[in-house]
Amino acid sequence: MSTPIHVFARWKVKEGNMPVVVELLKVVHTRTRQEKGNLFYKIHQSQADANTLILFEGYENEAAQKAHVNAEHFIKVVVEQIVPLLEEREVTLATPIDGLT
């Protein structure tokens, strides 16, 4: 049995760039949901800071998560287009604790 991997990413978007980032995320969301091994891809906006996004992603296992970050759409859209529009980017990989999720 493989262990699911969840990703918690916090992106602080540079002032004025949120509309562009949201449009690009629409593409990433659609393509990621089509990936084999993706369980979910949810995007949230912080209530405390409108320029902060929280991404919550789920993958069947580590191999599926690694395939995601190596996918063409991830590199071309996230790495090449979105990351330059961010002030900060923090990514945490986690595994669910049985009985507590």
C-alpha cells in the first residue's frame, strides 16, 4: 500500500500580480487534476492577507507528487511564469496520520 502525500504551499504574491497568478493557476489546476495519481488540488486565499495563497494538494504517493513537479505544465507555468511574481514561496510535504484525518 502506498502512502499519500499532501502538499501545503504558501505563496505570497507580489502586490498587483494576483489577477495574473489566479489566471495562470486556472491552467495549473486543470492540468494537475488530469494527472494520474492526483487526488485533489485546492487553492485558497488567506483571509488575513489577500496577497497570500495557500495551495492544498493530494497525491496517491511520492512518485505521483514527483511526477507533478516534473510535469511540463508545472515547469512552464509555475516555475517559469508564477514564481517570478511571488515575494515568498514555502512548500511543505506531509503524510496524513492514520485516524486523525
